[in-house]
Amino acid sequence: MLDLIFPIVCSICESVSKDGLVCSLCLKDIRFVKGRFTCLRCGVPFDLAGVSKTYSYFPSEVSIYEHLCGRCLFGQFYFDKARSVAFYDGLLREMLHKFKYQGKLSIGEVLSAILIENFPDDLEVPDLVIPVPLYIDRLRKREYNQSVIFGVNLSKYLGVPMDPFVLKRIRDTKPQFEIKSENEKIENVRGAFSIENFDKIKRKAVLLVDDIFTTGSTINECARMLLRAGASRVQALTLMRAVQS
């Protein structure tokens, strides 16, 4: 009876939804990464038209089904593995913007559910979940860190602790999406993080959690600091992956 008076609606389009999260029509708009061929390390999808040659280099002697992308073959990432659940576009992108910039905290639970329900099969269960931190001035302005909300829900799902304080952003940085050059993105976050408690990191397998993976510069810098602090390995999980053309 209550469902007739107060129907459960989809969090995106607000039409009646049986599960109260995302209706089947909106789910069809989300482009999931799962089921696509991806780089074994950074997780960039190979089977997309428009993927940059930097990301889609295929050595002829290596199977398309299981290998590294050109960047991982010739570049340097400190994390062992990075995975994303969906692409940074469409309704999911709109949801994230409402969650981050319009104070729609309820959307955070929906996005967390999408993250958990599509947790990548090839990520190992970590010892510790660490969200990528915001700079204190930005945190005060926004009043919450979206990655911490993801981290809290993910730690409950995995049954491992989450620590939002062990990794700290010690200086503000320009938003990465405003920077075009990859080298500039790397320099933008170089030295932007510090470790607050080395004992909590030593010999721990860490899972970094963030909202978007673009070039990986931010996550890579976090991973570098964690490994320097004694972490045994670092994996990364983001809700979305931005693939550049």
C-alpha cells in the first residue's frame, strides 16, 4: 500500500523503479567496462574506436586478449593494477556531477552500489582501503569527499578496514581535466601527497579508491607514496574511466 502512495523511484530519471536504485532503462545507458578487452595493468579498454594510439599499441606477437597497452609497455605506473567499472559519459557522468558539486548525497549510495555490484573479478581483496584525499580547503567547501563515501561502502562489502587519514593531500592542485599535457598532469600532482602514519601502511596490500581515472597521474602519485611508505602492493579502483581520443 505504501508503494502506491510513496512509490520507489529511479534515482536518475525518477520514474517508478522496483529496486529503488536505477531503473532498467537507465541501466542500459551506462557503458560498463566489464566484458571488454583491457590492459592487464592500467585497465584501459582496447576495443573502442577513437582510443589514442598511445593507449592502443598492439605488438604483433602478443595476443589481443591478454597484454599490456602501449603506455604500460613503455611508461611507468607504480600501482600493480587499476580497474574501472564504467565509462565517464552519459547519465552516470551526470549523476557523479550532481553528487560531487550539487550536494546530492543520496546519489553517493547509488553510485556506491553500482561500484560494488560490478567489482572487478581480477582485483585481489586488499588489507586496507584508502580513498584518494581532497585538499583541506576543497573539502571544507564541498563538506565531503566523494571517494571516502565510496571507500566506506566498499570496505563494508570487502570486509576490510578503510582509512581516510593515512594518505593526505598537502597542497592544492589544478583540476586534472583542465590540463591537456600528460607531463603537466604528472607535475601537477608531484609531491601533492604525504603519508601520515607509516605503521598503518607497512606490508599492507592497499586498494586506492577514486571516482575517475583519466590518465592515472593522481592515482599513480598516491601509489608511489604508499609504496615508499612500505605498502606491499597497490591496486586502484575507480567508478569511471575517461578514455581520451
